[in-house]
Amino acid sequence: KATVSVLYWRMSAEIEHAVLAMKELERELKELGVKLKEDPDCERVKNLMAVMLVDLGTNYRKVGRHAEGVKQYEASLQYNPAYGSAYYNLGVAAADDGQLQDALSWYGKALMHNPVCIEALCNTGVIKTRLGNLEEACTAFEKALRVKPHHPLVEQSYFSVLSDLGTKHLNANDLTTAKKFYKRSLQCNPYYHETHYNLGVLYTRLNNPDKAAYYYHLAVHFKPDYPEAWNNLGVIYKATSCFERAVECFEKALEITECPQTMNNLAVLISMTGQLDRSLTLLRRAVEIQPLYAEAWNNLGVVLRDEGVMGDALKAYEKCLAICPEAESVGQNRLLALNFSTEHSVDEVQRAHIEWGDRIVSKHFNKSVFDDWAAALRKSSSKTKDKIRIGYVSPDFYLHSVSYFIHNILKYHDRNKFDIFCFSNVVKPDSKTFAFKKLIDPANWIEITGVDMHAACDLIKKHKIDILVDLTGHTSSSRLDIFAVKPAPIQVTWVGYPNTTGLSTIDYRLTDANADPWDVVDPAHYSETLYRLPGSFLCYCPDTTSNVEEKEEAKPVPASFQTPSEILDTKEQYAVNYRGDLPPVIPAKPAVERNNYVTFGTFNNMAKINDEVVAVWCEIMQKVPTCRFLLKSKPFAEKRVRDQMLERFKKFGGDPERIELMGIIPQHYNHLQAYERIDIALDCWPYAGTTTSCEAIWMGVPMVTLTGKAHATNVGASLVSTVSCPELIAHTTEDYVRIAVGLATPENISKYRHNLQNSMASSLLCNGPAFTKNLENAYREFWEAFCDGEKVIQTKPQA
């Protein structure tokens, strides 16, 4: 109250002073009017009247009599048409009324009569800034500073507009000019937080995270309560894998304000470590504050999918698509989630894929242009060309599941018959990326991260790729946009996704007769033509050296995927997951021999463990009363998630006391060693495991798997068939239970533990040269068919 009364008193005093001044000026103007009548040509009196009328007008405006004030300014010009102050005040009045162009006109006239009127120069700059004429504003401030160097108000406006000019050029992608303006701004005021922030944005665009972080740090140093800078600093630390510091920055931003973007960023980051509870809380709050925040709805869907709450995940994706129908990646996330769903039939899931693909192809593909180009290419090409040029497109040339299945192919391709290219969309390279680069010609490793669709297609055409191979499907960072355009005459999808892409522009999908059985699969469910490779569509390269001794009659032992330390130029650069020189992982004695009870388990993504799967596992638990279960998945880091999973088991008659739930294990070497704790692996459905299944088999753990109508379900059957264990394949859930229960003896478990890695190592699943030869034969068939204007259509082999 005291503060309010003081302000009121001050305002009253100011108005009172203006009223007194008005009375005095009116009295003096009357006297001057008398004098002017006596001597109409007296310039001194006219000039005095002009000055007093401006003063009177200003006081009128102080007491709220704006129109009368403007009239006094206009009257002033009748006595002195060259009086700059009158023009200036008319400019101020026009600006106050929002008439910015009129204000500029008045300021211009003021400067004609008084070129050094710093107030008119400064106000001209301010209005030009408001109108977006930043270059002209900059010129006005520079003139003002020449009149009065170091004028505080002008300097403040000047370095601000310089920063705005930098941002204007930054938005136009003219980064060099933007940087020049930002540097000039800091010369005027090295403490200006906005410019430091903007330089952080600029260096982020230049892919220079160190300098970006430096300027964001300066921004928060000069303005600690700067949530945008804290947020962006967190983004930098997240991108450079400094996760703890990233969390700290996001938390500081949220202490200042509830920013939905920061909530989204923090939620994504902590979900990576299994903190799903807080992640969900943040994302739900973000969409509560900003209901049209599409990215947060998408990420909410991702977290819910990881937790296995598929219905809610699909609703979140659909909410996002309602806001942003053109968000292709969100549509792809929805398609991926459908593969996990038990509420949708195989027909419904595949129809959703084809509907998505038809929409994307109609948007990006020009059939007539492609047909003309392909026809010309056929005329100029030979079926027997010496080298077919193969391009692999993937964001997963790093420590990712797909990397285990592409390594042998890159290593064993016949360079006399094929030129191999990798179009890498890897966001953060690591030691595996480095190892992949060593496997191909350096000139044939092409980065397309951040490259737009049309530019990427131009690169592919520039390198005259004959067969372009997608390794991603609808998983993260997919580049199916490129395949929708069809920059190569033949396009193939393989290994990265367990369903059709839905794109009619992709010619073939590589599979095998176990993953896509002849009598089960309806070709109409695929937009691509299925091509079944002999034996297996997968070739696994273990991540650790094998203990298998190579014998004369044995097939080649798979090469280790480890990156030896001696070939790393800068070990620190790849330290995120560097793992060269690790000792071999050798299957230990079965857990049953240590525990005196059988342990069933799975290390599959929790999203794959639906109620139907849990019900069958509980039946196994009941029929093997001494057994225990070990489940490992990232979401189990949260107590709530663990409790919910135990309740699901209890609901179907399982014993929670016999179940152990384990969260994420950061190091893959330790992850493999964790298989020593389980005796029998249990596959999931309708979305079976792939990499986790290979790991289990490699570690000597037999895996029970179930067949179905979808490729996603049958991958496990393909794997165990390839390693000569068809007895592990169930065709019904009753079979599944019977096989699992029958395996649960120390003798059976010991037999598999002793022989399984050997069997896998000598099978086609790990035989890189043989598998690659099969793949190359397929590529040659595709090329020859293209040259004949046809497509390879396989027929079911005769029994």
C-alpha cells in the first residue's frame, strides 16, 4: 500500500506541475500574441511562440488532452515552419496513436530541419525495427551514435537490432552474414545475453556443439533466469551424450518456467534410462499446457509403446496425426506399434501399412518420369554388366540391432562383381560406425544425415546406384521418403522391419520360407514382391569372439564384431560404446546346475510381453512348479512398471515370488553375460525377438518360439530352423507349453548349453561368405529381370 500511495503522489505531482505550467504558458502566449500584433514580422516573437506552443502541447498530452496537444504542435509550425521540435513531437504523438508511417514522416521532417536531433534518429530506428526494416533501423542508430557516441538508449537499441539482423540472416540460412552481425552486436555490448543465445543457435546449425555450448553458457551467465538457453544447452549435452549435464540443464529451465518443449526434451532423455513414470508425467503435463503440441503427443506414444500400453500409445499417435497429418514419422511410429498389437488382425495391420504407403507414394513419386528414365536405362545397360552398384540406406550403422546383420554382408561382398555404397543417416557415430567405414571404399560412404529428400535422391542418382536397399522400414530415423521417390531402378527392403513398408515403389522384400511360409502368407498383404532367400534371410555377426574351435570339416567361424584398439585412430571419439579387446564370452554352466531349479526368461522389449504371452508363461510356471522366471527390459527400472507386470502374472495364476524383473544393463558385454542366468529362453508373439533371440542362442540358451500368420511372429522359427533346432518351434500355444515344459530338465538344458553356440557358429546364420553369395545371386536376378522389363516372381518349390 505504501508503494501504491507514493506512486499516486508522484503521478499527482507531475500532473499538478503540468497544469501549473500550462497556465503559465497560456498567460505568456497571450502576452506574446499582443506583441506580435504590434509587430507582425518580428521573428524573435514568432520563434518564442513556436517554442511555447510545443511546450504547451506536451503539457496538454501529459494531462491526457492528446488532441489539444497535437493542435498546439501544428499551431507552432504556423509561427516557425522550420522548428524541428514541433515535427519531432508530432512524430511522438503519431507513434503513440499507432500511426507508425505518419510518425516516420514527421521524424523525417524534424531531421530535415535538425539533422542532429538524436531523439528523432533514435525513434526512427525504433519504429523501423518494429516495422521489420532492420537495415534502415541500423542506419538510423548509427547516425544517432555519430551525433552522440555512447548514448545509453541508442546503444541498447543498436546492439539489439544488430542481433535481430543476425537472426534475420540466420533464418534465411545465411550463416556467415548472421555471424558478422552477432559479432558486431557483442562489440557494442559483450554482456548482451540474447546475442550469446543466438550465437549458440548459429553454432548448433553449423554442427559445432562445443562453440554452441560456450555461447549458451555465456547467455545463462549474463541472464541466469533464461529458460530457453538452459533448454538449448540441455539439447547440446544430450546430443553429445553428456546425459547427466543435459538433465541438470533441463531441470534448471523448468525451475524458471513450465515450458512444454523442455518437458518434452527431459521426458525423452530420462525415458532412455527407464524412468518412465516421470517421463509420462512430464509429457502429459506438456500436452495439458499446450494441447496442440504434436511432438509431445508423439513422444507420449513412444513411451507408452515401450511400456506395452499399446492402446494408449496408438491413441497418442492418432492425436498427434490429427494435429499434424503430414507428420510422416509419426505415421510410421503408429505402424510400428501396430505390429505389437493383439487387438488388430494381420490383415488390418498390413492394410494400414499399404494405405500409408499409397499416400506417401502419391505425394512423392512421378511414375511417368521414372518409367521414361528406367526405359532409357534399360537400353543403355547390359544384363551381364561387370559390376552392379548396391546402395545400403540406414540410420543404424552404429551399435544397433541391425548392425549385427549387415556387418558380414559389407565384409564379404565380392568387390569384383559389386560396388558397395553406404548412405548413412547415423545421428551419432560410434566405434561400430568406424568399423563399417573400414569395410568399404571411403569414397562410397556417403552421409545423408540432415540431407533433405531431394538432395539425397540426387546423391543416389549421381552415384548411379542400380539396387537401393532399405535396412530400416518404419523404425527410428527411417529414410523411406527417399524410397518413395525411387531414385534407383531397383529398390529392396530387408532386415530392419518385420512387415511390409507399404511402398509400391519398393520392388522386393527379402525374407525366407520360414519367416514367410508359402502356404501362410498372402502376397496381397505386401506392397513389395517377396523374395525368399535360401535357408535364412538373416546373417548374424556375434559381438564377441567365439570359443568354437575351427575344424577342417566345420564351416568358417564368424568373425568377431569387436573393433580392435589398434585400428581406432581416436579412441576417445568412440568411447561411448568402445569395446575392443574384450575377452570372448563363453557360455557358462547352465543356471540350473548352480540353482537347482530351472530359469525361464526373455530379454525382449517389454512391449512384446502382452497378456496372451503372460497367460501362456503362467501355464508353464504352473507345470514346472520349482521354476523361476527372469525378464529383462528397460522399463523394469521403474517400480510401478515392475509391480504392474507382477500383477499381470498374478492375474493369470503366476507366482510373483518366483519372478525377477531386471532393468537395462548399459554394457553389452555384461548384457550377454546375463544370459548365463537363464536356462530356457521364451520368445514372444505376435512380435518375436530377433537380436535378443540370436544372443540367447549364441550363449547356448535354447529358445521356444511360436509360428503365426505374420513375418513378425515367424522370425524366431526362421532362426531356430537355421541352427537345426526345429524341435523348438511350436505351432500352437499348447505346443509352446509342451515344448517349454519338456525342455525343463538339467540334461536337456546342459545338452543345448554345450552344443548350441557350436551349431549356430557353423550354420548359415553365421556364415558370412555363404549368405552374402546367396544375397548377391538375388541381386543379380533382380538386375537381369529389370533389364528384361520384368520382375522376379518365385514359385513354391515342389515337395
